[in-house]
Amino acid sequence: MTVFKYALKRLLRNKFNLFTIFLLTPLFIGFTFGLGSFDRKGIINVGLVDLDFTPFTEKLAREIAASAQVWELAEGDIRSALAQDRVDFVLVIDKDFTQETIGGNAPNLRSFSIKETDIASRIILKIEGFLGAARSIAATAAGDQALFYQGLDAYLEGSFRIKTQAFSRTDKSVENTLNSLGLLAFSMMMLSTFSANNLIREREDRTFYRVMSSPCSLKGYMLQNILGYLLILLWQVLAMLVAVKWIFGFNLGPSLFNLFLVMAVFAAFCVSLGIALAAIARTARQAGTIASLTITPVAMLSGLYWPRSLMPRFLQLIGRYLPPAWLIEAAGKVLQGKPLSGAGLELTILLGYTLVFFLLGTWRRGDVAN
């Protein structure tokens, strides 16, 4: 395991590398999404787009306003209102919603949110209760609009009410955890350039060829390098998870172990990315240029910096097929309490990308060795 120990020593002898890997990343993530969040004391901001605008929808808006701050929005303002955090949840009432309800149908309301949390749960509960009562009244009124409104007013003036209360309203939630994992994934991808640079320098200073002339085989050399870089990334993941959970109080879901396994699969992908980068680039400077031109755009399109839903549809389509996007989807499922098997498709695709990059890197190195 000489090559394995040497790979670890090369990465860890640099104090800046140590600081970046084990301290800077978790501290930056924690301060950005932990101490940097703003608690709004339980106030939920609901954006309402009323395209029907009838007495019935006005009554619905007043019911919502009893438990939340309601902001009237135009349909074209939904994306910007969510992106700028002016509202937590947007409800869209389509045209003819009232007519269909009175007619005995059950039209759906459209809703939008970029926060994977239960922030709007009490609002949704109130809306469902109100609409359920309205449908029952409509069935009794049999299409009679006057009788429907009379029954609705009687219901609203009645003594029966559902009172709900949010346990907490902080941004230390699944949303923040996914954002922090996105930053961690980006730092892991950047760390792959360190491994690529080390492998390139070994080729430039002829260390690689001296190793090939020793009893160590190419497979053994590559395997020990891979294990060394993978161990460093797993340490980084563990340091980050420990910091954000027990220092900054992030919600890491019901199974920290499952989340760690998801990140471990992505760590293997990052190692394969570094191996492939070292095989493609001829110099360390070239490797840095390639990484700068690819990793940052890939991170943006994949949703590591912001939710993909904020981007135009064609960019969302492109980002969906990039490896980090599958990490975010897998992590999201685990954070929401689903078993690891529930993220099986995403993890399988990540492992497929990992295998492709490993094959690319080892094939090119085998060609060099020959």
C-alpha cells in the first residue's frame, strides 16, 4: 500500500488542503445556511394568483389570510416572488374555478413552492377543509348559486373551526440541507482537480514511469490512488455532516447513515472524474482550465447552487442528465425519509457515470504505460 500512503501524504501535507477540506467547507456551509438564515417568527407568506375573482375566491382568500400573510400576485410574478423569497408558497386559482365547484366538480388548485419543507402544511390543511365543506354545500345546493352562497356563509359563521399551529418556522430545513449538500458536492468536484494535478505531476516528473518499472502493476497503482483520494473525500463528507448536524442543527433526515452512503457514491464519482481529467489533460494548467470551464457550469445546471426549477425549461432538461442532478434527487428522497432503495435509480445512474469515467481514465493511462 505504498502508493496509497503516498497519495494521502501528498494531499494532506499541504495545510491549505487540510483547511479547505475539513474546516473551510463545513464552516462556510454552516454559516451560510445556518446562522445566515432569517426566522420569520412563524409567519407564512402566501402568494395568491386569482384568475377567477368571484365572491367564492374572495372568501377563500380571507380564510387563508386568517393564518398567513397573503400577497396578491400576477401569474407572471410567481417565479421571481419565490426566487426572491418574498413568498413561501403560491396558490393559483384558475378561471371558472367557482363555476366548476358549484356545479359539483372538484377542480384542482395549482400551487408552487421551491422549499422542500412542511412550511405550508397548515395552510394546505385549512384550504382542504374549506374546499371540502364547499363541495358538500354545492352537492346540497344542486347547482343553485344563491343557495350555495347561503350555505357557505352559514358554514363560515358557524362555531366549528380548525385551529392549526406550526411547530417551527425556521430555514434550518430540508431545503437548507439540500443547498448545503449542493455546495459540498461542488467542493468535492473541485477537490477532484487536486487528484488530477497530482497524477499529472507524477507523469511530468517521471514518477509514473518509475512506478511502472517496479513490481507494482498499473491496476495496483490506479487502485491505490483511487482508494487514497476516495478516503479523503469520505472524510470531508463526514466532517461536513457532523458540523452541520451537531453544530448548526440542520435537518439531515431520519437516517444519517443512508445520507452518508449517497454522498459516498458521489465521492466515488468525483474520484473517477479526477482520474479521467488527469488522463485527458497533458499538463496541470490544462487540467485546471478544463475543470474551470466544465465544473462550474455543470454545478449551475445541475442545481447545486439553486433549484433547477428556477431555470428555463430547456436548461432544466439539460441539467437533469448531469451527474450532480442525480445526487440532489437521491439526497432529497433520503432526507424526506424514503429508504435507500427509493433512490436506487438515481444511485445506479451515478454509479454508471462513475464506471464510465473510471474506464476512460484507466484506459488512457494503460495506453500511456504501454
